[in-house]
Amino acid sequence: MQFFLNGFFGRDPKLREIAPRLKDKPVSGDLPAQADVLIVGCGPAGLTLAAQLSAFPDIHTVIVDVKEGPLELGQADGIACRTMEMFQAFDFADQVLLESCWINEVTFWKPDPNQPQNIMRHGRVQDTEDGLSEFPHVVLNQARVHDFYLEFMRNSPNRLAPHYGRKLLDLQVDASATDHPVTARLERVDTHHDGQVEMIRARYVVGCDGARSAVRKSMGLELVGDAANQAWGVMDILAVTDFPDIRYKVAIQSNNGGNLLIIPREGGYLVRLYVEMDKLGEDERVAQRQITVDRLIAAAQSIFHPYTLEVKEVVWWSVYEIGHRICDKYDDVPAEKVHSRQPRVFIAGDACHTHSPKAGQGMNFSMQDSFNLGWKLAAVLRRQCLPDLLHSYSAERQSVGNDLITFDREWAKMISDKPAQNQQGSGGVDPKEFQKYFEKHLRFTAGMGTQYQPSSLTGPSTHQHLASGLLVGMRFHSAPVIRITDAKRVQLGHAAKADGRWRLYAFAGADDHRNDSKGVGALCKFLEQSADSPLRLYTPPGQDIDSVFDLRAIFQQAHHELAIESMPALLLPRKGRYGLRDYEKVFCADPKSEPDIFDLRGIDRTQGCLVLVRPDQYIAHVLPLNAHRELAGFFAGFMLSNQ
Amino acid sequence: MQFFLNGFFGRDPKLREIAPRLKDKPVSGDLPAQADVLIVGCGPAGLTLAAQLSAFPDIHTVIVDVKEGPLELGQADGIACRTMEMFQAFDFADQVLLESCWINEVTFWKPDPNQPQNIMRHGRVQDTEDGLSEFPHVVLNQARVHDFYLEFMRNSPNRLAPHYGRKLLDLQVDASATDHPVTARLERVDTHHDGQVEMIRARYVVGCDGARSAVRKSMGLELVGDAANQAWGVMDILAVTDFPDIRYKVAIQSNNGGNLLIIPREGGYLVRLYVEMDKLGEDERVAQRQITVDRLIAAAQSIFHPYTLEVKEVVWWSVYEIGHRICDKYDDVPAEKVHSRQPRVFIAGDACHTHSPKAGQGMNFSMQDSFNLGWKLAAVLRRQCLPDLLHSYSAERQSVGNDLITFDREWAKMISDKPAQNQQGSGGVDPKEFQKYFEKHLRFTAGMGTQYQPSSLTGPSTHQHLASGLLVGMRFHSAPVIRITDAKRVQLGHAAKADGRWRLYAFAGADDHRNDSKGVGALCKFLEQSADSPLRLYTPPGQDIDSVFDLRAIFQQAHHELAIESMPALLLPRKGRYGLRDYEKVFCADPKSEPDIFDLRGIDRTQGCLVLVRPDQYIAHVLPLNAHRELAGFFAGFMLSNQ
């Protein structure tokens, strides 16, 4: 965490300096007449986007929600490793680690062949393979995730807080308007203001308003897909049981009425059960069955046999039917008009895709949707990038959303199927196959299945061999390094903050450790001096040299062998109003970590390489250190010169 | 973190359930007429004590400070590993880790023999040896440490907040009073109330009111010691320098006016410099020299030669003379009356000892003082222990305070001495010896030098060979283990919360993994069933079975080989209003940690052992698992039966 660059202060460093436009401005509960971005919906997608945009003092964001206040009891609870990496960029991963339940191992239960009315454990799987991420897979009430985002927003330069009790009536986009082309009409539904209608004009509107999204409807789009005609119940309970694995994630296939999933929850006592209930008829809705919580409990007790389950408190419960639906476009530009129109309205999260909750993907995919969109909106609004960039949101996220629906359809089918009664597995799913399918998809459910396809934002794999473990299009996989200026062991990936900046990681070749004419030294010289340098072309005048591109170097020598006196000046940049040196740009491999970052990520130790990482932590390109022209060309494809 | 035991709630789990006596009670800024404990002073010692006591719903604590509000700019900044371990018990170590500057390595500089006006690096030392603690040595503004304690107090069942703007006038102890024998008179010094005098009667008063302690004076005690007649300056600055080690802790011995210490600070830019200034005459006070900050800066610049130092902002600065003084008793009972009187008034922190700040010990020793006192006051107030226990505070802390003064006197002398000009080191201190002395005392400065002597609270070392790495009288040294109920890797020592409970760690012998007649099983049986069992004798009726003694077991088998179904019931206790099972009591060695906890802490793998740990994390005793009678006898020495 870096702070005090522009002078000391006594407050919590997470409370950022207030944006100049807000100084001495009275706080008002009214909706402003216009904004840069209007976000509809305070769920995980909406709050991730709002938090991301709140970090930019010059962007005016408004976020509304139909509810009268913050969520107190969430439905979603699974937080994938990938999501934890994103939380790290918002500086609250540590709080989540402390408060959440960690999923370390999954156990599998099936009918005991000798006593088929009993269940028995038949397998165990480590939930997250060693080294997949520096973070574990955890479980925490969605409402607490909201709390952390809301705190980040309150502390941001924009001191952003939601406007609650607003229901979107409709949206209109005026294609001829030169500015703020989207007009939204909202109705107040909060006490004392009920029925009042407000208007707001925005440059962009993002619908994070759930499966029944009013924003999506206003765009004339819909979710398309199918239903599995299977009812499930879910309940969060405090209970006493002699089932030994109650604090593990567990998948039970039983002969006593169906299948069951256990998700242990934060605090050490709470547990969530997903319980298979009735098969539904074609087009039948689960509500028609009038399933009660007592039936859920009875079904769970039956499945648990011979173990007992005594429910002491039902914190929350629900029934649902499994469906898999997705929208074919995440913005308001039809496919055939992509080359002639810029998007103005977007949807994210459940507004784009709905599926079964049991793989724990809903909240995670939703947040990754809007984390993908956030930096792009900021870059366009701040005139760093061409508006064309915004097309990439739907292109990238709709494609990975499709993968999710495909996975979920198969997983939901398996999980609602009977255990096979014999070795051939006829008439059901073989418990071994069930476990295998789960294991096979663990990287996907950890959030590591996302790989963006080549585009103006994602380079070709031409130089992938220089960093075989840092795949272009996938998220930057962190590893430990030593910071040479103070010998601190840090995670290199944690340099990435949710601040809209690009990270340029220059991995030095074996002989490369001085400010000289090749490798890292030559790259720094190019970036500092060349007329083609992206740093010179795209960094706004008057801003810190690393305000758009945050260059960091990683050497192979031990920190004792690296003299900071001989480092290129660009790696010890002077910043802020005092011109203080930033000492957190230069690293070396950790001699106590075996294998080190070069080996862990398959980096060519002779040549080194340059890895370009987007503001949302995805790898945009891998290049040789001396490919200065390719580097310049890549950014020229979508960035706007400051000239 | 465990929560929801008595039902779900939607709030931050750090916000505890409010104490029954505070429900529906209006909040008042007035001082109450009486309290269990009155703490004078909101420094590190006072706040540690207040935070500790605030955790008990049945203890009424009042804390006052002469200042009008919380500290914004602190003087102390060093946080030793041992202190971080204590912070972990208050659940804010993670926040400190995130925000603080980590001290990883110390470098040593001396005059360049070839150019004695220049300084050159001659050594490097890793600051904290591998494995000394699971926490690093860090640096953070004292005011932020205060903030974390104040937040803990606000969140506590007592919702405790300081009464600011109160100056202690005097104290009177009425030896004949049966209750609340101490009367304090306080004068309000805050705006609008200036001059008002308030009275409060307390059972105990603790003076955490600094070197000029009014509480100490009211007891007729004083600090005794000597001064080194050496003036030093200290300043926190934002500066630009080409000195390469500015982000390391550095000790410079120079020929240009004296010595200098660098302490890098949180945020990546701020740095603290300790600068040697004038030699003082006998009995001369530093204030007489009228040293200015410009003189400090000039002295630092001279010492840094040939490197430059350009100061951009001075955040705080001060000059001081080195003194080493200690009070010979930390409570109001003279040595000769220890057997006939109980203490009612205590002092802690700078009120007991003052010394030079450069070893970073002041804040740390102060907090350890009152962490030692806090649980004892709570245990006596809650009638768990005999009031005699309170004598152990002065006995234990005054003794380690003396060690500190001895260390500091020698260190301060060295650090104010000239570098030796020749190999023989005549006329000054040899830089190599200087570095050696520093290295030798690293464990001490990390806070690991404290070992309490045998007493009713600290058992003899009879069975020390059963756990050669867990020394009786020293702090419990944590190590990683696997929790068998959910396969989570945790630090065993983090079971210790600042909740006044004893931890009983039962390390099982190699064959011991079932609920049977020996080892851990037999111990559980004794604790559950015997009339001599401390659990039965000292746990108040109606409270959870682990409310006084928190028993945890550590086995040698892998978690897959340990069936929780066959564990003694005491290791899966049912608690709270629902009788929910606590699943966080049973652990095993971590197969991925080589060596494992048994080897790391020298635990006898054949016999196992029982380690008793006090509420302040110090080891009270090591016993064989079957030494049931010794176990009962130990607690009978100072605890009060609930009968």
C-alpha cells in the first residue's frame, strides 16, 4: 500500500483524497440531472462496476437500486480464487480471508453398496490445486461482499453511495445527441417519496439489474435457453448433526429421495444445503408445488441417513428450478451494426446469464463481467482509448458466458441424476464419473477458465514461448518476488490495483542487470525517449510518468547483487507534488522460493520478456524486451494520443 | 473467526453482541460515579488494557485521557513480532500487515577507510530470523495502532469509548472500604467544561499516563535511573535522496558529526531519521540547547555525505536526551507488605520505565505490560482467580523491565559512540562489534526476550523435555497445523484470542488417535468427569464448557486417518443456546510443512504432552498428558472454585 506521496495525513490511508469537484459541495440525496455513467442495480455486478469507477476523481457515476437499503442477507456465497485476486486489487481480500469460510477439500458420498439406504464416503478431492492461485476458494455471504464494496466506494475520491429506492421505468438513447445521449426515467419507491419520477441523462447506462433486467428489456433483448424441469431447495441453517464432513464441501448422491450438496459457511457453525426436490413437468414452475421449508428439511434428513440432522435455525431458504439462459449480446448494438455504431447501454451479471447456483459461479461471473467493462468505460470517458474499445466488452464476456452455460447445463444434469446402481452405470451417473467431472472442471470453477480471444486488445501468441506459464488472454498469474529496495517478499501480481492502469512487467534476461543498451535498460530508454513511446504518447501532460503504464522490472540476481544506483531512472520514477522517488518498481526472483518466478511461469531465462497486463489483470501480450516497435503498435491499435 | 453461535446476524462479525447492562441505556458523555476499572491515559498501554477489558460484558471499564481527542500523530512506530502476535489476538494483525512498513533487513554503514568523510555499507543482517515468529517486524504510526484499538473497543460488548479532556488531580485508596476503594478526582480540561471537577470510585485504577504519571506520583513512587547526557533529534520526513538504502532500516556511523538511524515508514515514501546531536553537560536538559529542525536536517545531511538529502516535508520532529529510568514497583503495595495487602492501583508503560526510543521497544513493552495485567484484573473481577494473582503483575513486568533498561543502556551508549578509527577499536566502537551486538539482541528486540520466572502462575521446568521448543515462561510459539474437520491450514497459536481464556494444547503421542483410555482420551475423560477437574471446578455453571479452559488437541496422523466420529466429545463440544458443535478444536500436523509442528517445537513424539498457555499467550506449564493430578494442582494454586 502506497500513500503520503503528496504529504502526510493522519487518517486511514484507505480513505482517499476527495475529488476536487466534490469539495465544499453539499451532500444531497436527490438524483443529479446528469452523470457520466448510470448503473442500475446494487448487486455484485453493479457494485464492482461502481467501485471501479469511483476510483477516478474525474468520472461522475450514479448507482441506483430498487431496494430501500443495502442487502442484509445474500443468496450467493461462493468466492472463486480468481475473484479473490480481483478483491486484492480493491484492497479488501485480506478482510475476506479473515471472515470467510475456506473450502479446502471436497468429499463425495454415495449409497453404501451393502446397505443402499445408507450413505458412505467414497472420495476426497483437494478443492484448489497447489499453486493455482495465491488465494483460496472461500465462501462468504454476498451481503458482506457488498459491504466491502460500499466501504471502498465511500472511501473513494468520489465518496460514492447508492441512491436506493429507485425503480427504472425506461431508457431512451438519442442517437443524434452529441453528449449524454441516454435518458433514464426512474420512479422513487422509498417511503415519503413513493411515486415521484426522476430523470437523469447519462453518457452510458449499465444494467446490473438481475435476471428480470429492465435495462435489458428496454434494449429489446432477452435471455434465451432452456430449463431442466428440476426443482431444488436451498437453505442456510444452524444445525446439529453427526455427519462427519459437515464442515467440508460435500456432494451426496443418495437412494433416499435425491442428491444434496453441502457448502460450509463463514463463522464455523452456519451451513448451506442444496437439496434435490421434485421433478417438474414441462413448463411447470416451481412455485406451483408450494414446497415448504419443512419439506426441505425432511428431504435433507432422508438423504443424510444414517446420520441425523437437527435443524436449530433456518436463516434463509428458497426453492428454484434449474434454468440455463443467456443473452446473445451484452450491449445495445446489434451484431450487424458493430462497425457503424458505438454502444451506449450495457448489461452485466444476471441480466445477461442465469444458471444453477450450485457451481458457485453466478456472483463470480457477474463481478468479472463488470470488472471487464469498468476500466474500458473509464478509459473511454477519460479519452485514453477510442470508443471502439467498448465493443470488446460484449465480445469478450458473452463468449465466456456461453462457456459457463455449457458447463452448467452438464453439471446440473449430473447433479440431478440418480447414482448408478451397478458397475456399468446404467440408469444414472456413476459416482466415480461424477467426481471425475468435478475434478476436471476445478480450474474452470476457480475462475481460471477465462481466456480472451485475439483482438485489438489481446495480442497473438507469437512470443508465447518466452513466458509459457503466462498465457495471452488469461489472467496474470502472480508469484512471489523480492522487492530490491527493501528486501520485502511480495506477490508480484498484487502490484495490480483497480486503478485503470496497465502493468508492464519486464522480466530481465540472465545477464541483464544494469542500465545499459540492451534488455530492460534499452526498453526503459525507448519508453523514456522515443517519439513512438506509448508512455510519451498516451500519458497526459502533468500526470505522473506511471499514471497510465506502470512499468515494473524483475531481475534474476539476488537483491544484494543489484545496485539501485545503476537502475534506469524510469524504474525509480519521481512522482507527486514533491517529486518523491517511488521505490516499489524493481524486484528480483525470491531465492527462498524454489522454483522461482522465472521457472514457475516458464519465462525464458536467457532473453527475458515483456508481459503487458490489462487493468482487469488479463494478459494482453507477451513480447521480447526489444520488440519496441511491436509494443508501440499494439497500443496504437486502441489508444488515443494525448497530442 | 467464529460467529453465529447463538443465531445469524447480518452485521460485521467484529461488532459483538452488546452487553445486557447497556441495552436501552442512553449514551452519556459524563463520567459515571463508579466503575470496576479506571484507566488513566489513552496511549498504547492504556488502550491495550481498555481493549482487553472491553471484551468482558460483565466488566465496567472507564478510560480517560487529558487530550481532547484521539492521537493523530504518534511518536512511536516500531511494532515487534511479539506485538503482532498479540494484535492477532485482537483480530487486527491483518490490517497492520497491510498498512505498515515491513522491516526485512538492516544495513550497516561506516566511514570509508579510504575517504573517511564518506560513508560506505559494511554489512547486512536479516532483521527477523526465519521461523522466529509467523509475523514480521513492522513499522506503523502509533496513532494508527490507537485507531485499531479504539475500533475494537467500539465493537466490543461494552461499546467502550474514552472520556477525553480529563486530567487526574489525585487518587485516594480507602483501605477499609469493602468495595470500590479507590476514589479519583478528575478535572475537565475540554472546551465548554473547563475546570469542572468529577469524582469516580473504582475497584482498581491503572495509570497508563506516561513518564510524568500522576497516578505514579499519587502512589509516592518515582522513576529511578540515569541519563547519558546525549541529545538526539528525531524527524519524520518526506525527502529525496540518492542514498540507496533509504527503504531499509540503517545504522550509520560517520565521521561527520555523529551517528544516524534510518527507519523506513508506512506508505513507501515517509522515513524517520534519528540523528545524533550535542553532548550535554551533567544535569543539562536538551531544551536548553534550543535545537531547531534546520539543525537536525543539516546534521543528517552532513552524516549522509557523499549522498544528498533534500527534505520536502517535515511531518514531525523532536529532540530528546537519552535517559534510562525505571520504577521499582508497578503497584501500590510496598515490597514488605506483599503478603498482607492486595494491590488496588497499578502503573504500566512509560509510567514505569523510560529509555531511548531507538531500539523500538517503548510502545511494545508498554502494551505487553498491560496485556499482562488485563487478563489478571478480569479474572479477579470475575471471581475466577484469587486477588493474590494481582501481585504477579509487578513481579513479572518489573523484572523484564529491568532487562530492557540494561539492554537499552548498553545499546544507547554504543549508538552514541564514535566509530573506532583503527582495527583495535580504541577510542570508539568498532563497526563490526556494533553490528554483532545488534544481531545478538535481535530476539530481544523482537520481543522474544521475555521469560517469566517460576511462580504460582509459571510451573517448574520438570517436564520441559517433552516440548523443548515451548519454554515454560516464554510466549507460545505458533506453528502451522491442519484442522481435521475441514482440512484448513491454520496457525495453532491463532486460537488464542484476547478473551481471558486459558489454552490447553494436548499434543498426542504417536499411537494416540482414538477416544481410549490413555493419552488425549484419558485427559478428556479426566477433565469431563473427575471431581478434581479444573473444567468442572472453575467453569461457572451455565457457561460453555470451554469458557475458561479452551482445550485443543493436535494429532500426528494425517487428517484423512483421523475419524472425528471417534474423537472424545470434549473435543467437539456443544455450545451456545442451540447446543451447536464447535468444530475448531482438533488439529493434526501439516504433512506439507517439513519439519512439522512436533519437530519444530521439539515435542516428544512418543509421549506427546500438554501445554498450558495463559490468556496473555505465555506458557504456564508443560506436563505429561497423564499428569492429571499435577494439572489440577497447578490451577488450584490461584483459581477460585465455582462451588
